Amino acid sequence: MSRISTAFPLVTSLFLLLGVCSNPPSEKELATRSPAAGGVIVHLFEWRWDDVAIECEEVLGPAGFSAVQISPPSENHVIGGRPWYERYQPVSYQLETRSGSREQFADMVSRCAAAGVDIIADAVINHMTDADLQHETLQFSSKGTAGTRFSSFSYPGLYEYDDFNHCGLTANDDIVDWEDATQLRECELVDLADLDTRSSSVRSTLASYIRDLASLGVRGIRIDAAKHMYAEDIAAILEEAEFSGYVVQEVSQGPIDRRVYYANGDITVFDYGYDIHNAFKSGNLASLNGDASRWSVYDPSDVAFLFVDNHDTQRNPGVLSYRDAAMYELAQVFTLAWPFGRVRVMSSFESEGHENSPPSFADETIKPVYGDDGDQCGQGEWVCEHRWPGISGAVAFRNATADYPVVTNWWTNGSDQIAFGRGEAGFVAINASSGPMSAELNTSLSAGTYCNRVFSEDCHEIGVDPSGIVSLELGPMEAVVVDHMSLKD
């Protein structure tokens, strides 16, 4: 039986049958801007460093992933209950966290590099811990994961009171008006002590941290909360760090001109996740068409950083996540198959609430993915969406079609069934409806027999006749993804 996901067996068998002929209009052909440099990134959220290293060697390298985004590697605040977001409250820049030690971090970077996979570190450089260390429901320890003791606006040997912004624009210095660009940059993000990144000494400290990561082989950084920093401050820190690797900046929508960040690196496109959710949930995949104006609402392709969900948004309504099973997988297939931006896919842990800790033992250490009981992916705690055949197969498709940034042969039934080509390099058909999809579709592929990339077995054959036509019948929530590298004969 054909399955889009081994974890969610919601789809049915795929057979080649004769259907309805369609000649897509030529105006639907689109040459996009070249995607951002580099291949697909996976976020192994809250994974231990030794597990990341094994995953690089056994899964990610062979599957063609180009990089792993890891959780913040710097020492963080120990918070009661160990919520995931404690990783985003730095205490120092020692590489000591629940994911592992500095030595384990260095070993991971080296082993992943040997497997052809870069490490992208999540760099939290906008702020430190909670500013006043007071919260009605959280227990703050005033201690870091490396044992560092600190107090409000005081991190011994690192920062003191004058190294932080104290904006004086609101009653408690927190951001209140999210449409006020000055508050966004100079006040505290949810009470987190806001670093004065206009200060030369603060910039030097942050640059030293980034240099240290680079010295261990880190090839990229994600700058957390970049919207809350002036773009010129980020530029100055990167310049002082002499960092030449990949940079992506977390900038959500707001009153700030996003273009000022382009010179520093790529930029996150949060709106895409909401739009892809709306298209799939409403059954309006036809809106994801080949018209260039449809994509002009986002940042340009050469700086756009796309994701269906991330570690923040998957905990909120309005985005698709692993909980949406096959629909989520199809949304990832589309995102990876369409030649726009650089794509990051999510690898989650099961979470029932917003603040959950990653899978942990009673002593609060994170449970391994590769443990004494074997591989724990898909066993009820670590979700590992990146291994689902629809997603891993679409990664292979994106790599195979990377040199063909075109969309051709667009077809739709007008609602929840679509197909499109990547010129002579590939072809995709997606049925997100609750019923079957029968169609005879034009492609630009060479005649022959292809293996469906998103089929969970060795090869499910898809035939293309000498005139470039493929005859398909897809079951509900199924896809066909073929490319010139999956041609059998």
C-alpha cells in the first residue's frame, strides 16, 4: 500500500490509470529568482549533540540535507519544569547545555561536517535572561546550565547593568506597542534583559561568541529575535566576528522595513507558514499558482527563508504541524518542490502545551534519540518529521531540480488538486482532497519510467509516454514527485 507517511497511514494505493487531459496555459510558466544558496535545513529541536552527530552520519547526509539548525548552544537559565524556551535565556557563552558539553558539541560539528552536513547554531544575542527574575508561575533558579550564578542585569565577568537597554518608554521597560519600531528595538521582549548592541563592548563580547562557534566549525547562525535589534548593529557584530558563514535572521512581520536586514543575510518569512496553512485547510491549493505576482508578497527568493512551521509557531493556531499528519506532509512536499527561497523543515518532539520540556528523564536530562532501547524516532516522544517519506523524498527532489528554477505545466482542478513541472527536470502532483484525483497531465519530462520520490517502498513506478504525458490516479492525500534523477530507464 502506498503511504505518504509511515507514521500516519492515512492514504491509499497509487495506480497509473488514464484520466482527463489538460493543457496548462503558457502564462503559468514562471522563471523565478534563483533560490537562496544552499540546500535544505532541518531543525533538530532540542536534540542532544551526540544524537545530532549520529543523525548526520546515518540519515541526514545520505538523504541530502545540507545543514542542521540546532537549539541554542550557549549556557542558559535553569527554569523550573525545564520549558523548551529556557534555551532562549542565555546566562553565558559557555557551550554547556542539556544537549551536551563543549567537547560533545565540537565532536558533533566535526562528525556532521564529515557527513557533508553543516551546523547552524541558534545564536541568542539580543538579550539575556528574564530581567527582574520574577514570575507568578515560573520558578527561576538564578543559575545556569554550566553552574553560573547571576542576578538581575548582572552576569559576573560578562555584563552589568549599563550593558543593557533601559528604554524608559513604558512602565516596566517591556514592549507594549508592537507597532512602535523604537520599542521593538530598545525595550524588553517579554521582560528579557535587552542587550545594548550599540555598545562597542557588548558588540565585542557577542562577536567573540560567534568567533568561538566558527572556530569549532559552525558554518551558519540563526540570529534569534533579530527584529528586536537594529540591522546595523547585527552588521557590526558580524563584521567584528569576521563571520563569513550562512546567516538567517528571525524577523517577523511588523512596522520595520524588512529590506534593511537583507545585507546581513537571509530573513525568515513567517507569513508563508500562515498562507500555506490557509491554502490547505480551505482546500484552495489553486491559489498557490505559477503566477509570479502570487510570490511577490514575500521577500525575494534569494533572501527568503521558508518554513511550514517552526518551534514557536507549531504551538499556536494558524499553522500546520505534525499534528495535521498527511496534510502537513503534503504542505512540506509543495514547499520543497516549489523553487523559491531556502527551506527549513521541522523535527519536533510531542508536545501537548506551549511550555513543555523535551522528552526527559526524572533527573531532567534529555532523553536520547539513539538510546539503549534503539532508535526512538516516531515512538511517541521524538516525532522526527524529517524522516517521513513525503518530506525526505521531496528533499531529494529539491536537490535534483536545484539547477532548474522554473515552474512549468501548471494544472489545477480549481481547488485542492494541483500539479506542476520543473521543466525537463521534474514533475509534481498533489491531491489534498478527500476523494480520488484522476488526470492525464502534460509534463516536460523525457519518456520513461520514474520512481515516485514520496513512496515509502523501494520504487513505485510512474510512466511518462513519448509525448510527455503522465496518466495518474491518486488516492486522497497522496502525491507523485518524480525527477530526472529518479528515472529508471
